[in-house]
Amino acid sequence: MTNTFRPRKEPAAIELEAVRKERRYEQVAEQIQKLIAQGTLKPGDRLPPERELATRFGVARSSIRDAVRTLEVMGILEPRQGAGTVVRDLSADSLVVPLATVLVRKRELVSELLDVRRMLEPGLAARAAKNATVEEVLELEDILRRQAVKLRRGEPSIEEDSEFHYVIGKAARNSVVLKVLDVLMDLLRESRARSLQAPGRPERSYAGHMRVLRAIKRRDPEAAEKAVRKHLEEIESIVMRQF
């Protein structure tokens, strides 16, 4: 089954393959790259809006953002003021230089992003323990039920991991910090997905989430903060071993 969209310069209709559940953003990025390589998308062509792409690919908007960001880092796409995201004129330098720069700095960047999580999330969990509604607690419980099912099946649970931390941020009642957290989790999506494949990591992630949830249900801010801090320390030790 295929989906079709037309970019703004209206070349021939573009056929999109349905993507699998695992690592959706990588598959979206690959399909866009194929369209460019085939000449279906040409330099200067503008991509459709994020919402439209998400509908056409049948994925979450976060997956579209990650795919576009990946291709921007590679120098294949670029954002233009007033024009949206467009296909770049692909010279060798535009492909090699940005990617090489990112690879050199990748470990440092991931370390800094994890540091930001340590600054933000323990405090958010403490506030969530005070402010979370009954509905938000139920939402957290449902997320962990789904994570437990995937754990038993040996399936990746990156979406549940993201949702869990997002709902905690929402329960902290600060819309600005919530947006920062959303962007932060998007930037760390690849490293988090990789770390969740490490032996024992899915089980530790689930156990860490359960400790946080229990503290929030007890309305214990100090315990919630401590649980998130411990959880993030465990994550960092696994993630940084991958570089």
C-alpha cells in the first residue's frame, strides 16, 4: 500500500512506501533520500508541511521532525525563511562537511544534552508529585502497562519511554519547560533508541519508570526527584559507552 503527496513545485506524484514500526524516522529519511536520488525531488523543491507528511507516511510528527533534522544535519535539506524546508543543491562539500563536523562532536553533544536532562527532569518529577492529576497518573500507569507488554515481547519501547517523560513534564505545569523537554527528547531520540537495545537496558528503564511512578502516586516530591536522578544516571552510563 502506498501514499502519495505532491511537493510545492508539483513534480510527478510521489509514491511513498509504508514504513515499519521500528526506527520510523530513519525509514522516512531514507525514503526522502531515495526521492532526491531519483530526481523526483529536485534542488529547491519544498517539502509539504510536517502535519501532511506525518499523515502521508502514517507516522507521528516527531518522527517527521527527526527525519528532517537528520537530513538537515547531513546537508541534504535546509530550512529557509518564508519557504519552509527545501532540498539543497547537493555538492560534495554540502554532504561531507556538515556530517563530519557532527560525527566529531557527537559524543560531546550527547553528553551535554544528557546534562540538560539532569538539570530539568528531577525538578519536574518533584513538581509532578505535587501537581499530577488523577488522569495524568492513570496515563502514566497506562504507558507503563504498554511498556511492560513490549518488554515481555522483546520489542523496543522508545515511544513509551518518550511518552512517560513527556507526561511527567506536562504534570509539572510549565508549558515553556515542557516545550524544551519535547525538543530535547527529539534530539536524543537516536541515542535513546540505541541504548534501549543494550542488554538489560529495557528492564532497567522499566524499573526506573516504576520507581518514579510510585513516588508520584505517593505524592512524595523528594522521592520522585531522587528516582528520576537515579534513572538518568543509569541511562547516561549506558548511552556514553556507545561512543
